[in-house]
Amino acid sequence: MTPAESAESRRYILSEHSFSAPRLEPALYIVSTPIGNLRDITVRALETLAASAVIACEDTRVTGTLTHRYGLKTPLMPYHEHNSDRQRPKILETLEGGGSVALVSDAGTPLISDPGYRLVRDVVEAGYNVIPIPGASALLAGLVGSGLPSDTLLFAGFLPTKSGQKKTRLAELSVIPATLVLYESPRRLGATLAIMVEVMGADREASVARELTKRFETFERGTLSSLAQTFSGDAPKGEIVILIAPPEEKPEADEADADALLIVAMADMPVSTAAKKVAKQTGLDRNELYKRALDLKSEVAS
């Protein structure tokens, strides 16, 4: 019998009352844990953590704070980026022996910006079940509190740390018709927002969520330029979620509209500049507009 299978060890404490968790079927359980406020734990998560043979976690000290809070006796196994290759076989051995394993991250839902997906892949390939236990998630908490469109979103995780790579990645993301959700270090926040202004435009709507679910939770909402100014000083404290609204949809322009705009623009600027201006106004290809501008100029001259 594994340690977590006895009735005494399969217990958890909630509001000073002790409860016994039901037995689990052998499987890998992906358990969401609080992202700050320890009360943001579900009863199902507590039952799963209490009844598992082992809890695989990023940092045993962090998860130990949670297990102590709720009187959990389940053994903790460190599982993180640097030891995952050594630990995965041990987890598979536990499953093979009929035990269940709970996978948690330091905060929130596992597999979001952590190496847990490799474990899930190996467990599935070995023929065992993978069962998600939903709960807290910083990206979703940030999204619903941001005031930005939530019908379509793209989670982009952490950006590259080097400026050039960051600009390239942001340029790729800037045209995607979805609300973007990113994580960022507080010490890089100001510089990252300044780069976002440069790449995505000063007037694009955005939100910065900080210390989600904690006592000093804040949402700063505005344009990228106003947020860059707000966070241009000392680095704030706490974990950061950046949310950026989808790019504005440019109205489709037909050929006659484009011709009219080109004629007006060419009245006081060179052909290439006029084509660039109209391309920005309409979203049409600048090279095609340049060719059309030359044709229009030629027609007027003849």
C-alpha cells in the first residue's frame, strides 16, 4: 500500500474540519493550484492531492506551503525543467505500480509555460490516463479583468529577453486578430512596453495585470503608450500579465476608393510617399498601390 492510499493519509483539512478523500484511479492528474491567494483551491483539487501516491511539483518549498495549509500528508517529488528527464521514469513506475500522481506547478495550471507537456506525452504513450483538475490560471484571470475582447485570444507566454528577438516576435504577433496574453518579468516590464509601442503602435489598447488574486492586485488599463509611461520608472513588484487588444480592422477599399485616395495624396507628395500613405489607410499592398499611382500619374499627364 502506497503512503497516500491509507485512510489516514488520504485526508485534508478545510475550514478546520478534516475530510477523507475518495480513492483515485491510477492516472496522472494535472492539478491547478492557487496563483497567489491560497483560498483559490477547489475541493476536487484537495481530494486529488490528498489521495495521490505522490505530488510532482516544481519547488517542494512552494508546494509545501500549500500542503501544510490544508493538512496534506502526500509525499512531494521535485519535478522541474532541470530534473525532468530523471524524474519521468519514476513517475511512470508509480503509475505502473497502480499509484496515482498529481502534477502541480508553483502557481496556477500546470503545462502553461513549464515542461509538464513532456510528461503528459510520455504518460499517454505508456497507455495511462491523464486527468485535468481545473482551477486558477493567471492568463484567464488577467483576460476577464482586462476589459479587452475575450472571444478570441492567443497566449504567447514569455517573450525573448534580447531586444532584437523581442521586436521580431512582437512584429509576428502584432497582426494576429486576437487579444494577446503574455507573461513578463517585472524588471523587464517598462522596457518591453516601450518596445511594444515601437512595434505595435502607441494607441493600441492594452492592460497590465499585477499581483493577481493577492492583496495588492491591480489592473492598469489604457494604450500601450500610456502604460509604457506608467511603468517607465522603478520595476513594480509581483508577477505580471500583459494583455493587448486585437489590431483594428481596416475597412476594405475597392479600386475606385484607392484611386481617389491616391489622386488626393499625389497632389502634394511624391508617388512613393502617396502609395505608402494610402497603404496605411486601406491595408492594401503598397507595391500594388505604387504601380497604380504611376498609372494614374501617367493618365493625368497624357
